[in-house]
Amino acid sequence: MKPMWGYSLWAQIGSAARARAEELALQQAMEASSFDLSSFLWKLVWLEVVLIVFLSIRMVQVVVRATGYDPFAQWDRDKANMRIWMLIGLSGILMAIWSAFHYADLYLPESASAHGVHIDRLRNFTVGFTFPAFVLVHLLLFYMIWRYYNGRSLAATYQETNHSLEKASLVAISIPVFIIAGWGIYVWNLPIHGQSPTSEQRTLQIEVVAEQFQWRVRYPGADGKLGRYHYKLIGGENVLGLDFTDPEAQDDILPSLKEIHLPVGALVTIQVRSKDVLHSLFLPHFRTHIYAVPGQRNQVMLVPTITTKEMRKKLRNPNFDYELACNQLCGGAHYNMRMKVIVETWEEYQKWLSTQKPAYTPQPSITKASTNSKTI
């Protein structure tokens, strides 16, 4: 006889597959029945442009072949190529510089976690070093194209070796590389296991479980600890496979709302796992990311420093919300892997938590039930 958990699990998988198949069939039917006139006309315009360019080139070739006169024969092709590459290269650099400033308002706001401040400093230092180097190196490349194109000047002077120049360039390049590497090892270690609570700092441990296509969050109850779980126990109402024979799991809380509550200033440890495929827990405003791997439990730590209300005031946006996202393409409905994150004071967090019910509901014992039936 099949165990009930296995039957329930495969039943859920089958239901999810059928629902997804119906969703795809409906989407294909809607796309097939709709006709976008504007899109069709734009396709015609682009097709005409391609045909005009192609026919113009063919016409020039036919005229040259018939008359023997080539208007481009007197061109300095090397010079023309040099100018074209200079134009393309310089245009690319100018566009990169322009876009860096033009889209600055679309950057993420200041970090809302303690370790995120260090990550932002490392990023700013790296960009501040590499961006000018990027521009300078390309300007030198374009200068070489202009200076030594064939026919413009004699070839560059050949020099077999220059130890002084090689040593100086090696040292000049190695210094910032070692700084960035050493700094990066320290900074990127912080959200994994590089943080410990201070003497008066509160701590919180939660669990975030990924599945196609939603997130589920588990909070500890009054004991402040998360209980055991096992994948074989997943089924029915026990969606996370909690082991309710463990007293620490009996008061764990699974809210129905699709949102995460984090207390500001507390050291929050997030345990991450996946029920099906590879997902990725990504908290961009907290500069936090870790993979959710099937069969493996990972964890990441962060200290929220700015509440949702404070960030709304800073950005002057009353509708702003922190977000949890999945940045791994985990399936057709990957876009559903989003969840609102609410950062609040410890008192507000405790007040909200007190309104939530534990996932475990004690069942009346058989002896008590039979006694009641006899009394009746």
C-alpha cells in the first residue's frame, strides 16, 4: 500500500502540471487570436528598409560592371576604415558615459542592510577605478588606429623588451587588483558567516522555502527556534514537511500572506532551501543573494538598518516596498517569484507575529474522544 505522503505529493505535482498546461494553452490561444496592426506595419517598414539597402548596393554593382567606372576606386580605403572605426568607437564611449549619468536615477537606493554599505563602497571603488581605465585604454587604442593606419605613418618602432616598463606596469596593475581582491574577500564574506550579534542586539532565525512558483516563510514561535523538517513529510497541509513530533516545530508559524516581516536592527539569519528546482533568493535593497538548492540548506545573514516607512520618506515614494525576488529562470511562471518585504521595529514585528497562528494544530487524543462518546 502506498504511503499517503507519496500519493499526496504526486497528486500535487500532477495538479500543478495540468494547471500549467492549461495556462500555456490559454496563452497560445490568446496570442493566435489577437492581431496587432501596429506591429505588423512596423515589420513591413523594416522589411522595406532592408530591401532598399540591398537593392541600392546591387544597383551600384550593376552600374560599375556595365560602365567600368568605379566611383570608389579613388578612395583611400585604409583611411576610410580608420575613420569608421574611430567614429564607432568614440560614439560607443560617449554613449557609455552619457548613459551612466542619464540613468543614474534608476540605480538602487542606499543599502538597507549593515553589510550592504560595505558592498556599495567596494562597488564604487571598483567602478571608480575601472571606468576611467576603460575610457583611457580605448582612447589609446583609437589613437593607435589613427596614428598608424597604413599609409598615414611609418610602422611603430619595434622594441624587443623593456624590463623597467614591464615591472612598472605590473606593479601598477597588481596594486589595485590585490586591494579589490582582499577587500572583496572580506566584504562578500559578511552576509554568509561574517557577522555576529553584539551584546544587546536581538537575533532572529527564519526559513524561506522556494518552489515553483512562490516563496513560503517560516518563523519561530515562542521558543525562538525553528523545528526539524523532512522532505518525506511534505504533503497535504504540511507543505514544508515539518516534523511535528519535534516540540520546536510545533509552535513554528507559517503566515498565509505573501510577505516577509523583518525587525530593524536585529541580526536576521535566513535559512534557504528549495522544494523542486534551483531558485535564488535575491534581496536587492539589502545587497543579499544566495541560491536555493534542492536537497541542501543554505543560509545568509543581514541586519536591516532602514524601515520601510523610513525608506519611503527618503525616496519620497509612499508606495515603495522592499522586494524578495528570484534571479534564476526557474520555469514558465518565474515572474511570480516575488514577495514584499516589510522592515519594521521590533515591537511592530512582535505585535504582527502575535496575530499569526502556529502551523501545528494539536489533535484530540483517542482516549479523550472515546471517553466523551461514552459520556454522551
